[in-house]
Amino acid sequence: ENTKMASANVRIASCAFLRFGCSEHVLFAPTYTRSNKKRNAKLLRCFPHCCPSHIPRSYCGCSLHILITFESEDAAAAADRNRDLVVCARFESTTTSAIAGAGDVATAMSPEATVALPAHAITASELTATESDWLRAEKANTEYQRQVPKNTILYELNNCSNPMWYYSYESGSTKAQRRMKHVLAAYVLALHTGTRKNIYDTDAGTSNKG
């Protein structure tokens, strides 16, 4: 599937990462340890933090919320009814130039850019992020939704009993590859149905260190 970044009818004021109901922990750490699942796939440890406490395994961590703020309550209500609205996230490199030997590197998307989305990011299947860079967010439960402002919608990433945070990264021996920094970026995408393909328009996004 293809996604096209453009101005859609959905107007986003801001996006923010948070861990709803968890105020005793700092949300993100400056750096994380990663496990090598294979040469081009890594698994972050203790991401975004250990909640409620650390578990001695390679994929300790927790789910993560994304609070989408709209320009008005009416806009939020319309977005809530919009079945074509998709919220996805992926880990992206902060680099702005090509690095030899690093392979294909995901970087920040800008408005009007076009990107391919995998089927599982569209249908919210049980497939994990190991199969692509993208992870689909789902709307948080009603109890949480009632506690946020009416011009917002709360989403949750990796909402499962043992969340694992994968990202694509080509290991290498060069200093530039070893020092490459990544951030977690979230995007709000609006689906448009075409004759042969589905097109998505990105209206807003946010990023935070991962």
C-alpha cells in the first residue's frame, strides 16, 4: 500500500507520547540497550521504561500512548467516526545524509512525501513490527478516553501482555553506523480509496527519542 503525505480534512493541533496512568516513571531514557535479532532487526530493551518494574528478559518494556489533539471538539468527534484515520509509528534515524553500508534507513517524513505501508498497518492484524518498520496504534479503552479532553483522542501502541519494540537497523563496523541515533515517530494518516491502491495522507506527526 502507498501513503501520500498531504493536507487532509483532518486537522491536527499536536501529538504527544505519554504513558497514561503511570506518573512515577520518566517516560523515555536518553539511551537504550538493544538485542540483535538478526543483522537488520533490533529489539529494544526496557522501552519506553520498565513498568511497573524491571523484568530480567531481553524485551522488558511497556506499551505507549499517543495523545492526538485536534483543533476543536467537533474535529475530534469527526476524526473518531472516521474509519479511514490510521495512527502508526516507526523508529527513524536522525541522520539527514546517506551512510555507507547502512542499507535503507528510515528517516523523518515531510508533508507531500509518499511512503509505502504494509498491510498489517492498515488492517491491524496480529503481525508484529519485525516484518516492517511500521506499528499500528489502536484507540485506548473507553475508561482512559473519558479522562482526556474532548478535543483529543488517545491511542495506544504495542498494547499486549509482553510488548516488544523492534526497529530496522543494519549493523556495521563503521563509527557512523555504530553512532546512528534513532527516534520513535508517530504519524496520523488518512486513507483514500483508489481504483488499484490505497493512498494515505499524513496530516501531523511527532517524534521522541527511542
